[in-house]
Amino acid sequence: MSQPAYLPSSIARARNIADLRRMARERLPRMVFDYIDGGADDEVTLARNVSRFRDIELVWEALKDVDKIDTSTTIMGAPSASPFFISPTATSRLFHPRAGELAVARAAHAAGVPYTCSTLASASVEEIAAVNPGPKWFQVYVWRDRELVKEVLARAKAAGFSAIILTVDVPVVGNRERDGANDFTVPPKVTWRTATQALAAPGYLWDLATTSEIRPANFTHIRMNTGLIDFINAQFDRAVTWDDVRWLRETWDGKLAIKGIATPEDAQRCVSIGADAVWVSNHGGRQLDTAPASIDTLPAIADAVAGKVEIILDGGVRRGSDVVKALALGANAVAIGRAYLYGLAAGGEAGVRRALDIIDSEVRRTMALCGRTQLSALSRDLIFRRALP
Ligand SMILES: Cc1cc2nc3c(=O)[nH]c(=O)nc-3n(C[C@H](O)[C@H](O)[C@H](O)COP(=O)(O)O)c2cc1C
């Protein structure tokens, strides 16, 4: 799809997520933009996540009364004004050093949608809870140091996080070649290449220079002699199996979602282990490249487990119509990643609010155009089946 070369003059003039992406590219040093925007290897899955949504054709039921559209729902026991919410993304202060997670958490609360905090967030669970009294969840990995996991879970619980999200598609970190080409590390190291890129983004550089160091804020008591990626690699336990998920299920008595599921078999394992939600995801194309688009793996998973547990989907959602398609194909809710990160990078809290607002109004408009007023009425009959190739 070709987009006109248009750079909005203000956040309020951003018409869609693609506009926010262009504004983010303008404001960020290239290495930071590429860290958000990029994926693994040849970025086949990254592109497919988006393009497969476009391939799915919607039809509509004509002459239905669509005067009142209701997008409110419940996701993992939490009320939500819309059928989408904030997906966890590591170190959000990197994308806007002044705003970071706190701005995203505030924007989510203002929009009435749940917020998910990454294990590797650059704000602590306590700081996030202080700005977001609404529904919030915490994403975890089963790290080598299980005591560290237990400790952070206890803190999340005390701060009012009602669900945990276990991410299972990162046994090792994916091969993100844009980062290597840009000399990109977290926190950024000064090399000729990174310095040149940073100098081209003075607004970002000013924010970076005049705010505190960007670190994984929930682990400030841990000594990190090396960079974040080395810390992650040291903590990632490649030997984690479903037995460890059982351990986590016993350790945490709140809601549990398992994020990074691509097959009906694994979805069924989530059900039998007592998870509350199966989260269909390929980490936004940042892990196993040439994995199928998330939306393509959804129908079989929905057939296998729908009704037993909730189904969440992420990957490639850039339009409200994508949300409608995912719900029509069996998801209960959709998580958004880059769509709000582009907003954050483009304009801090106002940018995230704009991103959420754009997707919300697109969901409502798509529902009206399809002749459906309730989320529960978004069903497979809205998906066009081609008789001709
Ligand atoms: C910059 C960035 C950082 C991310 N960090 C995490 C993370 O810390 N934990 C996690 O489970 N997923 C992480 N993700 C994956 C997202 O939660 C989500 O699965 C993905 O972004 C969805 O695809 P989309 O960006 O196309 O919407 C990250 C994604 C991006 C783009």
C-alpha cells in the first residue's frame, strides 16, 4: 500500500498509525527507530503480520441499525473500554526518555484500557501503579534466578497488578540485524555511528541528556556490569519447559496469560496447565523469522480452545479494522505494540493517546460499516470467502 509523503505538523493532525510512524522516524535517532520498527533476520514475519491483515476481506450486513456501537468488554477479568490494550515493550524510555512507561500507563488509563508492563521496563511497578490506578498486568520470563522472579511478582502484586503474562517465544533473543548494523545497544554506547545518528536528532538527545539513566527499573538492586542484552542473556534460562510454567502457575494466584503461542497443541497445553488466556503472538516478528503471521495461526487455535480460555492476539495490528478481523476470527482481545510505540516516540503521552484514539475510532467505524454494534457479534461471517482465486 502506498502512503502519500505527508508529515503531520502536530500529533493532533496524525490521521493514522502510519502518520505517527513517520513522525517517530523524524524525531528519533535512526538506531532507536530501527529498534522499534525492525524484526528478526529478513523481517519476513514482521512484514507478513501486517500484510496478512490486509489480505483478509471484510463484508458487511446491510441496513442494520448501527446508531449505538458498544466496544466495552472484559479482558482477563478487567473492564476495558475497547477490545485492545497495551502490549509489553521493554525500556519504553528509550523511545521517549522523558515520557517512557509512565506516559503510556497514563494514556492507557485515560483511554480505559489495560496496561501491560514489561519485565524490562524502565519505570518500576510502583512508579507505574502510582500513575495508573486502573487494570494493569505484568509480563515475566522464567529467569535462571527463580528467587528474582518471585521477588518481582510479589512487588507487582503489592502494587496492584492483577495478571501476569508469561512470554514463551524468547528462549534466546532473536537476530535483529538492524541493531547490529547501527551499533545499537541498551543503554546506547557512544561510537562514531551512534553519535552521528544521535546528533541528527537534537530533541531526543536533549531529553536523553537531561533525564536519569535508562535502566531496567525493577532490577536496580542487581549489579549490571555489562549492557542490558548481556544481562538478559545471562538470565534467560534456555532449559525452561512446561514444568516451569506449572511452577509459575502455583507461585502466582492471580490471572495468567501465556504469550507467544502459535499452534493449537501449545494452546491446549496452556489450557491444561490452568492458564486464563492464550496469547497468540510471534513477538511482532522479532524472534523466529518466517513464522506465520499471527492472524493466520488464530483460527485453528480458536477452534481448539475458544470457550475454555480467553484468546488474545498481537502482531501487525495497525488499524481498527485489524482488531475487528481478529475478533471475527476468534480472539477476545488484541494487544498493540508498535502502534502505540510510534505514538510515544512521536509525541510522548499525547502521542500514545492519539494512537489509542485512532484505533478506537477505527474499530467503531469498521463495526458500523460492517453492520455490527456489539463485539460479541463480530463473527466469521464477516470474513469474505473467495469463490474465485
Ligand atoms: C520495541 C519492542 C520491545 C518489545 N519488548 C517486549 C518485552 O519486553 N516483552 C514482551 O513480551 N514482548 C515485547 N515486545 C513484543 C510486543 O509485546 C508485541 O508482541 C509485538 O510488538 C506485537 O507486534 P506489533 O508491534 O506488530 O503490534 C516488544 C516489541 C517491540 C516492538
